Amino acid sequence: MSMIEEQVVVTATTEHGAWIEGVQQSACGSCSAKAGCGQHTMSQLGKKVTLWLPFDNANVQAGEDVVSLKDFLRVGQQVVVGLPEGAILQSTLVLYGVPLIALVLGAIVGHSVGGEVGSILTSVVAMLVGFKVAGRMSENNKRQWQPQFLRDCPSSALDLSQVDLIHTSKY
């Protein structure tokens, strides 16, 4: 399966995973593909995208030793993560599409059975059921839709003294 790779920086670690943020490449300003680039668009908005990277008992080759991902990652470290190519589209369709389709179908069925009031009531109930179905589908596909650690970036030591990093988390 093809993966979309992204260079990220670890902003916080917990017992179960790490919070990561995308790193804007220095060539973003002169890149000819910036019109279709998500990294450039998000940097223009000024909002950093933070993702959860679960440890899931993953191991990493560190020199001659094999260590757990939890022991390998540290705040400020740059790593490369990957997402399966269709993961973002699939998750978006499930999380937004399923409740929306349920809402519309509920409104149609409710209108044919009980008029305007029936349409309102059944559309709300159907939308809530759609959210429940989308949540279950999301839970079933969570591993495929989350980023996966691929490799460490060479010379990943950053000077993060000027960056406000999250050091602890309740997650």
C-alpha cells in the first residue's frame, strides 16, 4: 500500500503515544506546487496541525539496538510518518458523509410519513444514528487512519528554545 510521507516534529510524549506537528519545509515559499499543497495552505492559515501518533508496542532499530518507539522518541525530534494514501479521504467521507446521508434520508422518510414535524424528528434521530455509525466505523478503522512512524530524520536535533512545546498531556 502506498503511503503519504510527511516530516514532523514531536511536540509532546505520553505513556501511550506522541503529539506531532508538521514541519514546513524551507523551500515552501518557492515551490511551484504550493497551490495544491496542504502544508503550504495550513501555514498560510497560521494554524498548526497536530496529530496523535500511538506507540502500539512498536519497535525501532536504533544503531545496533532495537528499542521501543516510546523510548526512542523525544520532544523536538524530527521524524517521518506516513499515512495510507486514501486514509484522509476515507475518514472524511465516513465522519461527515455518513451523518449527512442519514440526515437527508431521515428527512425524506419522515416527510413521507409525518409531514414537516415527522421530517424534523426523524432527520434528527437519523443524524444521531449516523454519528453513532460513523463513530463505530472510525473506531474499526482507527489503525489505518492514524499516522505510522516510518523513520528518524538525520540531524533531527532542533533548537526549540523559542517554541512553546507541550510537555505533559492528559491523553
